[in-house]
Amino acid sequence: MPPLDPVRFLAAMAELPAGVTVTTCRDGLGAPVGATLSAVTSLSLDPPMVLACFDRGSNTLKAAIEPGSPFLLHILAHGQEAIAMAFAGKGGEKFTGIPWSPGPLGLPEISGCAATLVCRVADLVPGGDHMIVTAHVVECHVADDPLPLVYHRRRLHPVPAAA
């Protein structure tokens, strides 16, 4: 078979809605770091685990993600589009203007999210141009009734409320 056209592959994957998450942690000097991720899913119930995929070039991955390290996984809510965009880029001060405070384990916790999971890295597995991070979920907080944010067709959208 001929090689798959990357443009067609991206177009096909744009049809798959994905939750929008921001992971936050601290680097080796204690500075807050974070990244927007859309390739995140539950992995296991017993024990509770998630899977998160980081671009291999991610500064957050390089600075703070290793076996045993803690991080927070924020499931963004409708209205947090600016937060998703702030953490999507490389470099710069991502936390400027973002409502956050020290949360569990002293990790940067973004306020107003649909849910926040406290995670500890289990393994890192190479996956093409990404690194697959499996993590144990040690605690989670779910907000009362926000609509989560999804990424679909290269745009951010709120999930429609159930009828």
C-alpha cells in the first residue's frame, strides 16, 4: 500500500471529538509547567489509571514527567477555551492570567474545571512522535454541573447538555 497522506490522516482524526485537558506539574526547580492534551483516556478502573499522550517536543514532558512524578490532569469546562490555547503553545509563561493556586501535593491547580485528577506517572512508552504516559489516579474532584470542552474539527466546543 502507498504511504498514508498525513493531511488525510489529520482530516480523519479531526472527525473524532476529544476531551480537552491541561496537565500541570512542577519542574525540577519547583516552577509550574503545563501542557494542553487532547489524547487522554481512561485506562483502567482497578487500579484507577489514565493514559495521556505528550508530543515528544513538549517542554512539560521533558521538564517534569518521569516515573513516579505527580501531575494534575484538568478536564476543561466550557468557557476555558483561553486556558486551552495558553497551554497549547511551547515556551512562554503559560500561567500568566490563568486562575490557579497550589492544589494537591502543591501542584498548580486551575480553577473552574469540569474535573481534576491527581495522578502519579506509572510508565512512559514511545509512540511515534509522542510519548504515551500511563498514570495512577490517586484522587479526583468533579465539579457540580459544568459542560466539558471538546476538540472537534480543529475547534473547541462545549458538549451539548443532555435533553
